[in-house]
Amino acid sequence: MSDIKKVIEGLELIETVIPSYKHARRKGLTDEEAETVVNWALEQAIILLEQLLELEQLLEQLIGATDG
């Protein structure tokens, strides 16, 4: 199993993320906005890693096809 897949599986186990409210307030965000942003960021990280994994698999297939 690739490291990317392991990271994805680990991230998918996260149910709750607690933002730094102090840092969020410094950026002008409300507590609710901060929670939305961190949850969105976690979801996007998983999506991007899944896309990276798909690309990695496609490249392996392409390289394998040219080796034969």
C-alpha cells in the first residue's frame, strides 16, 4: 500500500477537527467560519490526495505499457 493511500485512510478516520480560534479571529473569522474552513480543508486534502493516488496509478500503468 502506498504512503498516499495510508495517509488518506488515516485522514478519513478523523471525525472532528478543532480549529485554532485565536488564529482564526486574527484573520477576521468567526468561530463558526473557522470550523467550516478547517472541515473544508480536511475534505479537500483527502480529495487532492485521492487524485494524486489516481495519477500515480495511471503513471505506473503508462510506464508499464511502454516497458513491454
